[in-house]
Amino acid sequence: METNRKLTVVRLLVLGVLVAAFNAKPASAQIVRGKFTLPFTARWSLATLPAGDYSFTLDKSSADGMVTVNRGKRTMAMIPTTAINYSTSGGSELVLEEGAVRELRLPGIGLTFAYPAHNPRNQAAPEVAQVAHTIPVAVAKAGR
């Protein structure tokens, strides 16, 4: 009788561990979704994005992450992140300087991604005043 009770307890423990393992969501597989509207043509890394409405996903499964920018159902760019700063203050936004995205700020998940300037040899920069712009980003809750 004591042996049956011990077997029952062991079975319940094993079942509990299996249920927990199958329901676990690793933090490294987190995906963040968001939306923004560009009021003018802008560069983001190697991509040139026309004015309009966009959505993005940030896949944080790699060490740095990858931002996929979509316009409707069309993928416009896949942009690797180059630097990560930790920040939890301010609003979610894109920061543009001289017509190019320099930062993606996502304080809701505690991250700011920085993007270096890109100087293509045979293309003129978008004609935008030489000022910094911030564009609000609507971010959905992080999930898997």
C-alpha cells in the first residue's frame, strides 16, 4: 500500500513537470509587434521606405534581434539590430535624423535599438529637412 502511494506521488510529479515543460515560453523566443506611419520617405539601414503605414515584428530569439518591416502583407525590409541599450522611460517611437532611422525605442520591453548611418554611393538621401523627427510606435504586447 505504501509503495502504491509513492508511485502515485512520483507519477503526479512527473506529470506536473511535463505539463510545465510543454507550457513554458522561453524569453529568448519573444516576438514584439508594432505599427508606425512614416510621413515621408526614409531610410532604415539599407532599405528605403516610402511614406505610409507599416507594421513590424522584432524577433528577439537571436542575441541582437531582427526587425522585419511590412507594408500591408509585403515584407519591405529585414533589419538586423546593431546595438542595444536598456531603457524603460519615455514612449515607444522611431527616431529619425536626416531622413534615416537612427533608433527604435521600445521602453515597454526595456530596449532601444540603435542603427548606424548608411551612406550609399550612388543614391541621393531623401530630401528631408536636417532635423530629428520622432514617430510614435504602437506596440502590441510581447508574445510568442
